Amino acid sequence: MQIKGRPEYKSKPSPLTCAPETTVLAAAKLMANKNYGSIVIVNDKNEVLGLMTERDIFRRVVAEELDPSITVVSEIMTSEIRTAKETDKLSDWLRIMSNERFRRLPVVDSDNRLVSVMSQGDFVSYTWPQLVAQTKEKISNNFQIFLIVSSILVYTLILLVIVPAFIR
């Protein structure tokens, strides 16, 4: 399933964004007011330049004893981030995010403008019912094979263990 095909995708709130010259303090206040764990840094065309998370603030500002009122987000943001297209498959990105260990994925349109931000948790909750359904389908499709293999194993067990015990 494509990212844009999920009903939940259309109802997600607009991503929280700021310009690269925004101070960390101002961006952190925006994040706190909206209860967001991250903010996407965009240019004037709404193209993604980077991402700043609570962890970035903690590690790159607080731990380094920088002044958040004069430090700008472009100095501490993660600038090498992956972006997805609305037409990409959910399952592909869930695998990539799990393997590469990142939690937030900006989604861009065909002009590379920010449309949404999906979290790893979003993908898991969106794909979980689908995975359960696929598992049930595989089990039901292979049930006859399971019965045949089980019968052969039981018959073999009888021939190898039980019958020789009666012959002695």
C-alpha cells in the first residue's frame, strides 16, 4: 500500500516547520506548544533542509552548553535525512526505518515540497492489521499441507518408536 493510500495519512496534522535561521529556543517553544518531538527545517519553497528533534537539542545544545537563544537550528539539525514520496510503499519504509534506526520520515510531493511527517509508530500502527491478516491468510492457505506433514510425522513416529517396542 502507498503512503498516500492510507486514510490516516490524509488526516495527519500539518508538519511543524521553521526556517534554518530560527533560534533553537524559538523552535523548542514551537515544539513544546504543539507537543511535537521534532520540527522540520524548510526553505522558502517548503523543501526539506533538515530535522531537529528533542534528542538533537539535548545532545547538541544542552550537553555542549550552547545558548539556545543565539544558536540557530541549522547549526544543530540533522541535515542528512531520508524523505519519502507519497506514492512509496509503507512496508518498504517501515523496513528501512527499522534497519537504519530513525523514527521520523518527511514525506514530500513530486516537487519535493514537504507534505507530511510519518513516524515509525505511524507505520507500525497502520500496517499491523495488514500483517495480522496476511499471517492468517498464510496459515489458512497452508493448513492442508500442515495436516499432511503432521500425519507423516506421526506415522513415522509410530513406525520407529511404538511398533518396535511391541515387537520386543
